[in-house]
Amino acid sequence: MSLIQRRAALAGVAVLALLGAVYAGNCVKNVVTARRVDLICPALTISAQERLLNSRELFARLFEADAPLMQQMPDAIVGSTCGRLRRELAWYQWNLGRTVRMDETRATRQQLVTVIDRTLPVCVERATRGIEADDELHRELATAACQMLKTLRSSLDTPVQDASPWALADQLERLTPTRPRGLHQ
């Protein structure tokens, strides 16, 4: 074997070793991030479900026929995003430089925004239905609830960013109300 052939062979081995190391790093990052997601997603789901539990009666009053859809909001957004992330973070999946399109989450959020837009013009009326008209406290509470609905709408209307699975996990982690043990800061 000539000197040129040996150098070419060594260069080939070096390139393969480098590619193997990069792929191994990608796999390790997938496993580590998947473990974080396994902590983040249940915490987000529990938090969202707790908030929703206290709002069921109000949602039924405000959204009427759309209440079941609105009550599925945590599962529709957090659940679908977490499910997608779990699939994308399979240990062997190549994620370096990859972008995950969040079309399903975007579509769900748009559907929820549409429901809120239909509700906002009649929000105070629905919230105070069956309450005596002279009860100022109830009207003020209804107005405050409708204002919170506007805030919810604006948060749902915030554009969903397509990103790498690793960046999406970081975004979800920032939403976690209390960080579960084991999550990095």
C-alpha cells in the first residue's frame, strides 16, 4: 500500500470516527432530553388540569356547546406536543440541525382561538346569565373572567415556533410552573 493510499485510508477512518462520535452525541442528547420531557410533560399536564378543574362550571357557562373542546385544551396542546416530542426523541433519531413542524399544535390553537372569538362578544352576558342584574359583584367578576379569556386568547394566538426537538423541550420546560427534581436550570 502506498503512502497516499494509507493517508486516504486514515482520512476515511477519521471521517467515519468523527461521524460516529457526532451520531453518538446526537443519541445521548436525545436520551437526556427525552428523560427531561418525561418529567416536564406530566408536571405541565397536572398544572393545566388543576387550573381547568376550577374552571369547568365557568367554561360550561361561557362556551356552551364548545365547552367540551375548551376543557380538552391542556391535552390538545400540551398532550399533543409532548406526544410528538416523545416520538421525535427516540434514541436513534437524527435531530442535529432538524426542525420539527408544529402544525398540529398550530391548528389546535387556531381552533381554540376561533371558539374564544365567538364567545368574547357574549361573554359577560353568558357569565351573568341567571344572576340578578343589580348584583354588581357578579358583574365585576364576569368582566374579570372575560378579561382573562382575552388574555388566554392572546397567549393562544402567540405564534408557535418550529424548532428542534431539543429546543421544543427547553420551551416546554420554561412553561413548567414548578420544576420537577432532576431538571437542569
